Amino acid sequence: MKKRTLQRGLSAFWWLTLIFLYLPLAVVVFFSFNAANSAARFTGFSLRWYERLLGNEQIISAFWNSMVLAIVSAVLALVIGCLLGYGMYRHRHRKLGWLIVLIYLPIVLPDIVFGISEMAFFVSIHRYTGLLQPGLLTMIISHVTFQIPFVALIVYSRLVGLDPTLFEAAKDLYATPFKRAWHFLLPTIKPALISAFFLSFTLSIDDFVISFFTSGPESATLPIYIWGAIKKGVTPEINAIAALMIGAVAIAALMSLLFNRQGQR
Amino acid sequence: MVESSRMASRGRAVVGESRHLLFSVAPGATWIVVFLVLPSLYLMAVAFMTNGPYGLPQMPLTLNSFEQLAGFGFLGWSPGNLYTLLRSLWQTFLATVLVVIVAYPIAYYITTCRIKWRAIMLLLVVVPSWTNQVIRTFGWMNLLAPGTPLSDLAQWLGFIPPNMGLYPSNFAVTLGLVYNFLPFMVLPLYAAFEKLDTAQVQAAQDLYASPLRAFWHAVFPQTLPGLLAGTVLVAIPAFGMYVIPELLGGGKGMMLGNLVANQFAGGSNWPLGAAGAILMLIATFIGLFAMRRIGKRLGGGEEVVI
Amino acid sequence: MSHPTTVAKTTDQGATESRSDSAQQSGERERREPSSIELKGLHKRFGKHTVALDDVDLTIEAGEFFTLLGPSGCGKTTLLRMLAGLEEPDAGHVCIGGQDVTDIPPHKRSVNTVFQSYALFPHLSVRDNLAFGLRMRGDSKKEQRRKVDEVAEFIQLGSLVDRPVDQLSGGQRQRIALARALICEPNVLLLDEPLSALDAGLRGQLQVELQRIQKRLGMTFVFVTHDQDEAMVMSDRIAVLDGGIIQQVGPPNEVYEHPRNAFVARFMGHDNLFAIHASGDDWVDTELGRLHIDPAEQREEQDGWLLVRPETLELNAEVPENYNQLQGKVMERLYRGSRVEYRLEVAGVTMMATASNLGQRLLNVGDQVTVSVCPDDLVRVAS
């Protein structure tokens, strides 16, 4: 009897928490269809904010900046991080403590410290050498920096989970070093590489603080544009862009659920 | 003669291994050193430099920025920065406690559900944190603005004066922090609950009359490693939070992150900002170190995987 | 460094092709040219203190089923890995088929291994696993398919070939791992405790099968195990290793009946070892008292051990006069069906005796018993 009550209470709490978690997102999506420019009163259904989005060149360019940043940085981080993860695995019997510290550094460093370090560094280098002007390039560099550890750790944990004699079997069966990499190593860690790429991509799209401090005047991404609009108090289309980004995340969540299901089967 | 050639080939193998280490590890390691370690060291150096025009650092070296951080300025001592620091500590503490209070029952509830639902429930908890922080915080701005149902309710209850919203306020910042970090606590706690030794719990229920005591003696200690991991994942980034206090806090809700960021974004005083960043770094490493020590004493020295 | 490598490669490929041609013509599996193996002064240490192999010299004949036997850490696996090229010796040479392959990497050696964990590639189907070596070696697609079908029939894999690897049982994986190594028609096949993960019944069955396959192919097999029964059942010759040193090499019966030292005797399962205090032309003094032995067992050294095999003991039997006779008492009886084992106390010392169960009256615990043994059955063993 008592247990029943506890379970019911917990269930109610669960649903309340879900409301708490999704209410802010729902509000954004809901008011993106509002005819009036208000987040308090809903005056009627309208798609005018979405129409205005398409006509806003700043938003379009911010969208492309976000995409280029996410894809280029994720690809670079995949290559560098994959090598790093493999190196960590191959030399795991050596003392690589310094490497572990190095890899965890980008993960534990507070975003804001990360961002301003990069900014101070890039600005000073630019001042003295003219190189690395803040812009898309500096943003890509910073994003790759925080993506590398995640890729390396994913690849490393996949490799550690493998039977080490598989590597020897490949050698034993006449595979040259290049063929071992191509016909054995890469196919074996392919799932890890795919998930590492998507994680890097998501981390990049999600980031605001580091992008904000390393961006230049021409390289605003969607979050930076949204931030600027909020700070200036000009927010008519913000609900619509935000709603689109939430939609993209919802689709990603569904995909990951489906992939997981398939993986379990 | 033969032996010496064998030794030579051994030598070649060792060189090959080292070269392999170089090719695989060096690009990533160099990248992090050049684009993160060096900038961080540079930032630390900046903290000891003099504030020049446009906030850019200059020689000579000085401890001036640390004095400024402690509140000593042209007009004598002012408590503003100290308040900001204390507020950061308080908000971090409050948010962490509240997150634990919400996450603990949630994590437990998920483990009582059927296995096929658990992955979906966890996903439901995590998905909001996949959307951009700015957008999530913007959602709360919409919810807490003047004239919204929540603000009207708060006015009717007399918490805030008429025609005001629930934001900007310290309350809004706390709410934003709890919202932001809830998943980071639910995941490790869930992992701890899932590993819970139910035999121990049943034995405790037999031994102790009250369920409360059974919980305290059998369940709670087993979830401590998860709780600790969650605390690290919540408290450290919360202490350095920038976006949430900037959007929801206003002038009186500022935290250390804002103090630091403003010195760079406004271009006013890099050395002061760098000094604040050092403070944040020290807090981060003290936090990590303390958790490690406590974690080791508890015997649950497991790595946290995010 | 590169010169002998290319030689090895070309000779190997040439040989493989001419063989497969003749196989197609005759329509039957041909006998390969097996390779002999010669190891000279092999030395290997791990870290500063662990010596894995200590100056090992060994010759394995072509077409032999050769077993490396020893407890874990004795160096047998290190030796096998050196044959495969997966481990480099600190000093010494490995010659296969008369050619020094010490510096040749594993992927250029015509040697294949069946690993203890099977090491089947999880991302490939059974068919692709089988064809992996052929594909890496550069055989044509048609050739690969023909050989996979052929080996599948030979090892009786049947319908397994088109299944994913993760749906196979332990025994099936074992067969696939064997087939994957055999399909490349190596000069030498290495087997690293391939049966240790299987249950006893399947293990016995595969022991017989492996031996049969080896005889049919005439290939040189080097087999590693820590199980002396397995070694005796399957091998032409056995090398017993301990502490990185080869203790004894010989055919199973020789190693079992005439172990060279106490370690080999104990490892082969002998319990009845008695310390020798003094010895003469045809006698030894032991804990059991003075016993007559075959003069051929006479040794230079005075001490050592006397091995008394339990199955050579006769209990309460009429025996010729020259037999050794001892008085004892039955302490324990273990009924094993085909035989009965007795734990006896003789002269205050424990001794095991085995009697074939031929329907005679069984002795009871507490019975006094006369133990007789022919001097020719007593073997002296060095310390």
C-alpha cells in the first residue's frame, strides 16, 4: 500500500519534471507561430516569422557559417582525434599520464576560460604577425580543440574493447600495415567513427561561448546571431529560428533512438 | 657480427615504435598544446601585466589586476567584485543542491520502470540539453517575462511588485542553472541506482524497521559515487557559467563568468579578466581534486564518462 | 633486410600457384611440401628480470605434429609467437624451411596461426573471414571462392559459411579459425592452445580431428598446450618447457616413461617419486628402502629420484624372485571403473598404485598388501 503511494508520487514528479524540461522549448515553438510580436499573448496562427527568416540575409549567412564550422571542424577533429585515439591504444602500456592530462584539459576547462584564452591568444598573434585574424578560421581551430578529446576517447574505448589478438591475426594473414589499416582497423571501428563525427558536429552546433569569443565580425553563427538579437532586444524572428533548431535536435534524438534500437537487435 | 646486426634491428624496431608514437599522437597532442595550453599560459601571464589602452595588456608586470579583482580601485575599496564572487559561490551551491533534490527521485524512478522504457526516459531527460544553451535560456526569458502567466501568478502571490517580470533576477538565474544541469546529475545517479545491490536493500529492510533507515544505511551509500560524479559535472561548469546570468540575471545577478567575460568582450581590462579566470581555474582544480580524494576514500574510484 | 624478404615472398607464391594447379587437375587435395623448423640460440626477456626464453635450440621435422608443453609462463607461447613473427627474439635465429626468417615480419611469412581466442574478425562474415588471408595475399576473387568452398567441405563447415560470426558457438568458431589458417596453405601451422576454451567432450573430439587433419595434409603443426594428456594423444613429439628452457624433447611414450628430470616427471602426472640417498650398480637406497634396478639405469650421480609408475605395481601377486617386494597398507581406494587406484602407505611413505579392473577382488581400506615391482620398470630421474 505504502509502496503504491510512493510509486504514484514518483510518477507524478516525473511528469512534472518533464513539463519543467520541455516547457521553455514548447513556449519557443508555440510563439514562433504567433501572429503578434509577443511572447505573452497568442493572437493567432501565422507563418510570417518563418517567411521573414528566409528574407533575412544575416540569418542565412549565420546558418551557413554554423554549417561550415560544424562540418569542417568535425572532419578535422575526426582525423586528428582518430590518430590520437589509436596512438593512445597502441602505446597504452607506456606511461602516457601527460597525454591523459592533455586530453582531459579541454573537457574540464570552463567554457569561458577556454573562450577567452583562445581570444586573447588569437588577438595577440594577429596584432604582432597579422595571421589568424578572428573569424571562421579561428573558430574552426577552437572547435577542433574541444572536439579532439571526445573523438580520441570514443576511438580509444572502442579499440580497448577489441580482442588484441585480432591485430595479430591480421598480421598473420598476410596484411601489410596499409592493408591492416584499410581492411581491418577502419571497418572495425567504423561505428565509433560515425558516432564520434556526429558528437563533434553536435558539440559544434551547440557551442556558444567559445564561438562567441573567437568569432570575427563576419563569422557570426546562428547562436551568436540569436544572442546579439536578444541582447539588442530585437526578437521577432528568434522564436522561429530557435524553433527550427529545436526541430533539428528532435529529429536527431529520434534518429539516435532508432539507431540504438537497430544496434540492440 | 651476427649478434651486432640483430641488435641493430632491435634498435630499428624501437625507433620505429617511437616514430609511430610521433605520427599518431603528435598531431592531436601538438594541436591541444598549441591551441589550448599555450593560450591558457598566455592568459595567466596576462593576469600579471598592466592594463593598457583598449584593455590590452602591457608591461611592466604587476599584481594590480588581482588588487582590482579584490575590489581596490581608484576610488578605494568597493565590495562589488566580492559580491559577485560570493554570489557565484552561493548560486553554484544552491543550484547543485536543488539539482540533487530533483534528480535523485527522477533517477530512482527511471530504474523502477521497465527496461525497454528506460533508454527512452533517459533520452527524454537529455534531449533538451542538446539544444543550444542560448535558445534554452531564451525560452525561460519568454516564460518569465512580465505579463506571462508565471509572472502574473508571482505578482498575485506578492513575490514581485506589479508590472515586473520574474526575470531579471537571481531567482531566474538559479532556475536557469537547475534547468541547464539537471541531466548531468540524472545520468550518473541513474548509473549508480542501476548497479544497486538489491539483496543489500532487502537485508536492510529486514534489519531496520523503518524504510527511511533502510534507505539511509543501504541505498544512500551505494549511490554516493554517482552523486559525487554528478556534483563535479554540475558544480564546476555552474561556477563558470556565463550565458545564463548574462541573460536572466541582469546587473544584480552577475556571476564570476560575466565579470571575466566583460573584461574581454567590452575590451576594458584584460588583466583583470585574466585574474578572474585564474580564480576560476583554481576553483575548478580544487573541486576536481577534492572530489577525487573523497571518491577514493569512498572506494568508488570510477571514471566519469560523459 | 629487404632482399631475403622478396625472395621469401616470390618462392612462396610460386609454390602456392603450382600446387593449386595440380590440385585442380587431380581433383583431390594434394600433399604440400611441409617445412622443417630450426631454432638456434633463441633468447628473450621481458623487462629486466623476466626471462621468457633462455638460449633455446630446437629442431622440428617437416610434417611433424610437434607440441610445446609446459605450465603458464614457461615460454611456450613466446616461442610460438616468434615462429609467427609476432615477437622478436633478443638474440638467436628462427629458420623455417631452411631459410632465416628472424627479421621477416609476420605478414611476409608463410606461417599461419590458430589463436587461443580464435580472433575472428567481428566485422566480417564467416566467408570473408575465411578469405581474408587470400584477399590480403592478392589471390583472385574466383580463386578465393573456390578455396573457401573447398576448405568448408574439408572441415565440414557446411551451412556455417554464410552466417555472421557472432552467431557461432565456441566449437564452430574454433573450426572457422582453423579453416581460416589452413586455407592459406602455409608451410607451418601454429596452434596456440586452440582447444582450451572448449568443454571436455568437444575437446576430445577435436583432438582426434586435428590429428587426422594434420596426417591427411602432411603439414608441419606446432601446437601449444599446458595439458599433458592432450599433448600425448596428439603429438609425434613433445618438448617440455619450464623457465624458458627446454627440459626434454621426445616422442610421447619416451617423455612419459623416461622423464629426464623431476620437473618433467611431475608435469607428466607422476606422483610416485622417491628421493635416492645412495646407489650402486643395480640398486638404489630410497625412502622405501633398498630396491633393485636395471643396471642400465645406473647413473654417475648418487642422488636424484626414483620413479615408480603406479600401473607397474603388482599387488599381492605371485612374482619372480628378482622382483622388489614391499609391505604396505591400503589407506584409500578410488574406484574408476576401468581401473582402481589405491593410496598405500609403504615404509611410512605414501605411494599410489593402479590395478586394471579385471574382476578380481578389490582391496579394502586397512588391508595389508604386498607390493611387487619388476626392477626393469623402475626409472631413475635427475633432480
